[in-house]
Amino acid sequence: MLNMLLSGESILYRSKIHWVVFIAPAFWTICTIALGLYPSVLTPLSMITMIFAVFYWVFAWLRYYFSEYVLTNKRVLIKVGFISRRSIEIFLQKVEGIQVHQSILGRLLGYGVIIITGTGSTHSTFADVDDPLVFRKRIQAQIDTSFHKERV
């Protein structure tokens, strides 16, 4: 992300995808281990669950590793995805609103969905963000700081 910064721009806050993305791979790993306890009866089934476990671990790790949520003193930069890459780069002056949606589990574990609304009614939705309320608060504080600098 450092190569994306403008001159005079510095990173103020950084976030990632929440660890909850590893729950499905952990579930399939546990299923594989449980089925492996009965190898004479369920060997083909345990092989199938092992394939699912490996697939989910790789997918979750790639999603976690290649997702970035960054707030700078000038912009919000978000990149998600590895093969199919999706990104948003929006100047703080162009942010009209930030919504956070959290389920009960999301509130308990600290993850949620962030929806950033820019000028022109553009909506960008990003799921499984770690601590989305802090991310929103940091963006709002930086917008407020930038607004006060412009007025002075």
C-alpha cells in the first residue's frame, strides 16, 4: 500500500479482515480429524473433507493476506481480493457517509460490514472488517480534522 501514497500523504490507521474468516477452514479441519478416527469406514469421506479443509484454508488465507483497509491523512484506501481485485480510493472530502452493520456475533467478536458512501451516491461495501466501529471513528475524526484545517 505504501506505493499508492501521494506526496505528503501518511498512513494514520490500518485494519485487516477479521480472523472470523478462518472459522470455516477450522470446521472442515475438525471434521477431517473426526472422520479420520474411523479410517476403515469413512476413508473416502475423510478425504473429501480434507480437500474442503485445504481449499478453505487457502481461500481464507489469501483473502486475509490480500485485504487492506487504510486511512491516510488525505484518503481512504481499501483493497480486497487476490485474483479478482476490488479497490476503492476516496478522498476524505468526497466521503458523505460511513455505515457499519454488525450481527450479534459480529458485535461479540468485533467484526462487521462497512459501507462507504461517496459523493454521487456511490456505495462501496466491504464485509468482515476487523473492528469496523474504530475504523469508522478514525475516518470521521480525520474528516473533522481536515475540515477544520480548511476553514482556518
